[in-house]
Amino acid sequence: MLRCIAMPIRVLEGPGSASRGQVRLITGALAANLGFTGGMVSDDHVVAAVAPDATAAAASDVIDAPLPPFVDAYCHYLEFVRGRAPATVRAYRADVISLCQFGGLTTDADARAIDIELLRAWLAQGARAGDARSSIARRVSAIRSCTAWLYRHDYLPDGDPGLRLATPKAQRSLPSVPPADRVMEMLDDLAGGTGAAHAMAADGGGAADPAHSPHPEALRDSAMLELLYGAGLRVAELCSLDLADVDTGARMVRVVGKGNKERTVPCGTPALHAISVWLQRGRPAWATPRSSSALFLGRRGGRIDARVVRRVVHRLTVAAGLPDIAPHALRHAMATHTLEGGADLRTVQELLGHASLATTQIYTHVSAERLRKVYNGAHPRA
């Protein structure tokens, strides 16, 4: 059975036509119900399902349906007019393509078929497939933006149907935050080379002091984790850092966040030391002409990829005895521990680069111990 997916997929219809194949669009749920098996990934990473008795040669005949030209025009608008982050453009493009495939839209003229019924049906098939509310909310945001653009450019003469879409209320779960003492212990081990985490970071398996280690990877990983926790950076923000973004004299880091919004955040002494050691003894070993001004590099000298950062964080936190966490958990930890240390919510908002204070309020789940201390010190009948 083909696993049910939210995105529409292409299939070859019927046993008799599998070799030449009349291609049509169906939803993943329908494909599962029809019993289609076997999958292939096209150049655009769209999953294709093939009838059970179709041959491999028949599967290779599956091609992508043409997309309306307005898809590329809309994505160009997002990137160059609105200045959206590359990840946002990719996500919105995928959502618009999904809608076009679901509705069979292949030309600009087909945009007239986009109405509230089509939009609701497209969102409903994702909900039936078990998509999270946050994913559906993002799709609503993407399609609202797209239909507004289509309406302004006269693709939708009868009005903007996206205005009638309701956004599902997102379920906000509290982020998982490792204890401050465990995070400090892990970072100290990385800096001093005494823990299992650093031992795993080095290819040779030895746990040498990063300041004297000849291996660039250990130096880089220590500096990255110090910045992720010390400055509360997002993974994309860390990867995009350039050499000029770190001001060691002022102990500040210039960060370009979501929507190309720039902020300057303070950087602690341990992080600055780790960066300094990486720049002096690690980065030169990997630097190539393609390194340009990137602060953190991969083994081949290019700017480090976000997937590499995630693998490093997973590996080092598990080796240090912490739960298997993502890099964003270190950002959560920074915010939570800073609040527990007495910082006000507005300060944490500025540090994290949140546009709305409401986003920062999720970090107000302070420990019961701190609540008891505040209560005992403030309440007259405590």
C-alpha cells in the first residue's frame, strides 16, 4: 500500500494503460484506497505512484504536469519584492504547487478556477491525512498571500477567495528545555575536551583540548554550540554568519533573521573564546576560495549547511547524556534560562528577534522552584 500523503500525486491509470499511461492527479488518500504501490521521486521531488502491474519502464514515463507561469512569478515576488527567506519561499512554492496539482491548474487562465470551495477541499485532504494544525495554518498563510497577489494582478477578477479562509488555531506545545546545569556541563566539556561529547566530535576519538587540538571539526562544533546557546540563534542565522558579523571588541554578533530583519545580540566570553580558537586554528585548515566570508565551514570549505549543524547537535547532546534534541532546543534553553535568571520578557524578545511579544510568552513556563522563591519573597503570607 502506498503511504497516505497530503500532497497530490500522479498515477498511471489502469492496468491496461500502464505502459503508455494517461496521467492524472489524485490525492494521496485516494491512491492508498485504490491500492497503488511503488513510488518514485521526480526532479521536483513530487512522489509518483504506479499501478501494481506497471513495469519500471512505465514508471519512467511519469512526468510532472505543467505548472502555471504565475507560480514562478509569485515566488519571484516573494523573494525579491517581499524579501522572504529562502526557506519561506520554498515552503510557499511547495504549497502553491500542491494546490495547482490538486485543482489540475496548468495555465494562468486556470487561476480563475481558484475559489473558496477548491481551497477548502485542498486543505481538508491535508487534515484527513493527519497533517498538524501548524502545517495547515502555514498553508492557509501561503495561499492567502498567493491569492492576494493573483487578485492584485488580475488573475482573479471575481475577488480574492483567500480572504474567506479561516486559520486553524495552532496548538502551542511547551518547548523541551534541558536543565541549565546539564547544558553548562556539556559546553564546558566541549571547551575543555574532558567529556564524551568532545571525544565523539574528533575523528581520532581522542578528547584533547580544542584550543590545542589539530582537528578543525572539534573547534568548529564547540564554537557553533556556544553560539546557538549563548546568543539564542536559529540554525539558519548561524549558517549565514560572516566573519565581519562578529565584533569581538564590543562582544556582539550581528544577525540577519527572518524576513531579512537585522539585530545585534550580545555574545558571552566562552562563545567569543571558542570562535577565536576556531578562527585561528580550525578555519584556516578548511578554508578554500569558495569559503568566501563564511564564519563556519564544512569539510570541503563551503559555508556550513543547516543539516550538518543538526547532525552535530544531535550527536553531541546524546553523547553528553542529554535527550536527543534539535538545535532549536538550545534557543529555547537560552530563552528559558535567561528568564529564570531574572531578565524581563521584552529583553528576551529583542534577543531572540521575535516580531511579537506573544511569541516570546511561550517561554514564561519558569520552574516551580523559581516560582516558589518569588512567592516566598513577595507575598506577605507566604
